[in-house]
Amino acid sequence: MKIAIASGKGGTGKTTLSTNLAAFMSESGEVVLSDLDVEEPNSGLFIKGELIHQEDKYKMIPEWDKSRCELCGNCQAVCNYNAVLKMGNTIMVFPELCHGCYACSELCPTGSLPMKQKKVGELKSFRADNLSLVESKLIVGEEQAVPLIRQTIDFVNTHFSAHVTKIFDSPPGTACPVIEATKDADLVILVTEPTPFGLHDLRLAVETIRQLEKEFVVVVNRHGIGDDRVDVYCSEENIRVIARIPNDRKIAETYSRGELLYPSMPSVRRAVESIANYIEEFRQETGT
């Protein structure tokens, strides 16, 4: 089963929930947690494991071969991202804009744009008893997260059995990285907070996940601050709220020390246990 934990904004508690849920569920079965917030992954701050695998990750970009080029301009015409431009007698390639779709290379009549590897980041895999952590991180200056997210998900699907529970800690927001992180999930858990900002961005996240036609539920973090408008919205939209994590200074203090919450915080344990129970019910109902 694949569970994506997402939200419409950063700082709502995705990583807090992802790490605690993964560790809790690993007490009764094998779990892999994949940190897909590749611009700045931080699940490893809370999950301590042995490094068992590390590899560089690449994307493919075109490289202009001047000797074979007839300057027909077809490469510029077929590129939807303006990554290849014909400027006089020169073909300019902008790697930061390239999505690696191969269109310019495959459709070049003279084969003047062969695809070459460009390093975009690195992937690491850790192991701690029944819990595996897979995280990837973009190199400094690399702008596109989607290719690395896609490769990280492929690594998880290839190296871990279909019977293993897979939890994906998604990037924040509703842009392309989130789409890539959630599009193959069986269940999406949206984390929000009961504030005007939380409600605004929850609406955006709900609209996005509904467009993807994914099953989703909501977890309210920092319950007790703000107002009840998130609860009212979820009730009006028939969205199920499966847990509430209270607003507690001790949670912030424990989190700041890089410690998991549920072993020492009964309120968090109850919330995480409720989420795990819902996941098991969902698994049985859907056969995933």
C-alpha cells in the first residue's frame, strides 16, 4: 500500500506525521518511508538507521553536436519548455529548463542532439529494524525536483516488495513535485492546521487531489489554536478527519531535539494509532 502525506503549505507537520507514523507502524510490520521533499529532506533527522545504499542520480539533457547540425530549427519548434533555442548559427541548450523528454533529440533529422547524463542529486537508503528510510536530495543549483522524485519512487517500487507499506513524505504545496509524489498513491493524507492560512491551503490541496481522483483524508495538526473553520469546511465537503494532534509546547521541544514524538507523548501516540487503524481498515476495504 502506498500512502502519500501531503499538504497545501509548508510547516504543517508532514514530516512530523510521516516519521512518527512510519516508526509506529514498523513495530508491527515492515515499512519504508521515502522522503520526497528533495529540495531539503529532513526525515533522516528523526529516523536513525544504518546507511546501506547510496548512489548519484541523473537526468538526461541534449548536447549540441555542431558538426552534424543543419540548423533547421526543428529542435526549438518541438521543445515546450524553451530549453533549446536556435540563435543564428548556434543551437543553445539550457539544462535548467530541460525536462528530459527526448523530443528534440529523437526528432532531430541529423541526430545533432544526443542525450547526455547530468547529475541532479543523490539517493541514500537507511535501515533500522523493520523501518527503511529512502531519501534523495537535489544538488545545489538544480531547480527541477520532479525527475529526482520520479527516480526515488522508482527505486522504492523496485527494491521493496509490494507487500511492504510505503509512506511518501511529499513536498509542500500543490505544484508539479506534489503531483509526482501523489499520483500513484492509494491514499493521500492531507495535513493541515486550524488557521486561516491552513484552511486556504487545504482548499487548494483538496482541489488538487480531487483532480487526481485520489482517495484522501485529513489530519489536523496543532489542534486547539485558531478556530473551527477547518472542521466546518471538512464537514461541508464530506471530508473525513481521522486524527487531531494537539498544540503542545512539549511537542515542539521534543521535535527540536530531533526525537520522535509518540514514544513519550500519549496524545501523539493516540493520534498516530488512530491513523494506523484507519489505514488498516482502508487496506481491507479496498484490497490494496
